[in-house]
Amino acid sequence: MTTTQTTRRTVLGGVAAAVALGLPAAIGTAAADGRPGPKIGILLYDGFSLLDPTGPAELLSRLPGATVTMIGERRGPVRTDTRRTAVFADRAVSEVDRLDVLLVSGAGNRGTVAAMNNPVLLDWTRRVDRHTTWTTSVCTGALVLGAAGLLRERATTYWASAAYLEATFGVRYVPQRYVRVGKVITAAGVSAGIDMALFLAGELAGAEIARAVQLAVEYGPHPPFDSGDATAASPQLKELALRLLAESQQ
């Protein structure tokens, strides 16, 4: 064994080292029962928030046999709300008609409003939803689902959009990290998509795999500040949070 191989085995350890060295791992590219893994598609559109698709993708792409595809109105880079970063859409909506899981990303005002008024994206979302096992959203992606007519009874979204959600789509806003109504799961703002993805991982691959994925990405948040709950935040902090978002999107 070379020095490089020894170092890689020491640093990564166990299954990760085996994968890095090209050795067979215990989990292959099919689901545990031999069937193909879930086909997961994440909808990107101009102005989306970066963590909305990438957080869930990081977890869901680790499920045995799963495929995670970024999908846009057309193929190519799609700019985030800050315009400084882009994620590549590997498929156009015209190329995708069946998914096991659909995830609609959220965005700032510019992106969300445009997506809610984009008939191509709304028609595609409705069409794909007819065959999904799960239809999901992160942050203001719930408003896009609402515009497509896919929300029922209750949902969650970004805290600053709660009143709009209720007034526009007639569903009750629930201030939880994620809310399930039938096969539709809506997640709250941005980082909540990771929690929703873990729930989905458990539903798609079982609790043990979901726990292992959580450990694999070392998701056990202990933030240095206790200010992530909008229901406990002061009006001044909410105002500052929204101002920072707005300024970053200019």
C-alpha cells in the first residue's frame, strides 16, 4: 500500500475509504430491495435561494440508488437571488415528465413572483405532480406550489410570507420546520429544507438509512446564536433580517 493510500484510509476511514480507493462498498447503486432508487428532481428558477435546493440535494443524493437532478426552464446555469452564484440545471422541464419526488426551491421576491407567474413552470409542476410520490417545497417554493393549485388545508413557508400564503391560497400557515398534507410537504425558510430532506430520507429509504445520512453529513446543528425562530424574534431583528436579505439581492 502506498503512502497516499495509507493517508486516505486514515483520513476517511471505513466505507468512505473503500469508496475512495475504488473498493466495493456495502451499499450499491440500487435500493436495498433491488428496485431502482427514487428519481428526485429539484426545480431551479432565476433568483432562487442557494441553500433551498442544495441543502436537500446534499442529503437525498446519498440515498442508495437515488438520482437527484437539477431542472430548469432550460438547461444551463441558473442564477441565485444574489446573482453572484449559479447552479447548473442538467435538464429542462421539457425533458422531464416523471419524478418520484419533486422539490420546488424558494427565492427572494424577484424570483418567487416571476415563478408564480410563469405558465411554463406552473404547468410543468402540475403535470409532474400527477405522478409523484412526494411533491415538496422549501421556503417560498410553497407559494409556487400554491400558484399551481397544489396546496390544501395547511402549509409552511418563509416566516415573512406567512400572511401572504394564507390570504392568497386560503391555507393555514403552520410555523413548523416542515408540514405534511398527504403527499405534499412544505418546508419553512431555507435551512428547514434540510430537516424536510431527512424526513423524506426516512420515508424513501427507512429510518436507519436516514440516520446514517444525517451522520454522514454531520448534521447536528448547535448554532452560536438562538435567533432562528421568527416567533421569538423582536420586530427590530425581523426588520434587520429582511433588510439584509433585500440588500444582498440588489
